Amino acid sequence: MPPALADVLRRVRALAADQKVRFTLKAVRELAGLGLDATDACESLEDLKAADFVERLVSEATGEWMYVFKPNVGGILVYVKLILRRGCVVVSFHEDEGGDDEDGR
């Protein structure tokens, strides 16, 4: 586990609890495809564990760190990619099909 992961998890959980989470249009569509909404996603983010962490990537578009998690949500393994700014931005939130996100990450 990267040393900063505890801080990342603490921030994500706090932001989710305070509903300071934004979703890209792509993530909103993916949530809807799972029958979930922003409230469900925030609840899932509040429950993230260190064991759900997969990797940290650099965004090709912005140069920011993106964090990838694969938690179990309602019995489904999901792929969650997010960026931490002043708030939390969820970039992807879809069922994990054993591969990477469709953008190659």
C-alpha cells in the first residue's frame, strides 16, 4: 500500500460523506447502467478500503493523479477511477469486466 493511500482514503470518504463529489457525464451514464445514482456512489466511496485500491495513474489530459479502486458494490465488482481536487471527481464507475477502463487505463 502506498504510504499516502491512508490520506487519499480519508479524503475520499470525507468528501463523499459531505456530498462533495462530482461525476463526469461518462460516470453518470455508467452509474445509471448499474441502476445506481450519485447517492449510491457516494455511499460506496465512503466504504472504500485499502484492499479496494488497484493503482495510481497520471491523467494524460490534465497531468493529475487518478486513483483506481475495485470495490464490491451490491455484489458487483466495480471499476472506480477518481481524481482528488478541492472535491472528488469520479471519472469512471462501471462494472469491472476483468479488463481496464475503455480509455486504456
